[in-house]
Amino acid sequence: MLLEDEELSDITFSFVWERFHADKLVLAAQSTVFETRFFDGMEKNDREIIVVTDMEPKVFKVAYVLIINSAGFNVAYHIIW
């Protein structure tokens, strides 16, 4: 799964005790929120780390799976934002 594969990822979501690795392109393809965050006029980093302080890692993991699978996108969007 992309969340566990650091080699194939270009972004890391960091929580207090846990890190998830992801692919910006996959997230941006499924979510305009992520597309804007990653590609609209921001400086491009090869490996970006986003520190998440207001969400439990298990909630993020569920939302991520929903987003990349396109099923239940509206639910995942409301969980994250």
C-alpha cells in the first residue's frame, strides 16, 4: 500500500507517533483540495513532509483509502477538512 512505501512516495504525512507515505499525483488526481495544495503556485519539493496535528492517524488512513479509491469522496473530504 502507498501509505507504507517510502520509496515510491513523494510526500509524508507526519503525526506524533506515526508517518504515512503517499503520492502527490494520486491524491491530486482524486481531490481538488490536494491538487491546489500541491500544485498551485507552491514551490515544488521532491519530498515534502506535512505535519498533521488535528487528526488521529487512523482517521487519516481511512480518509486516504477512500480518496484514492474514489468511493465515498464526499465523506472523506468532510473527515479531512
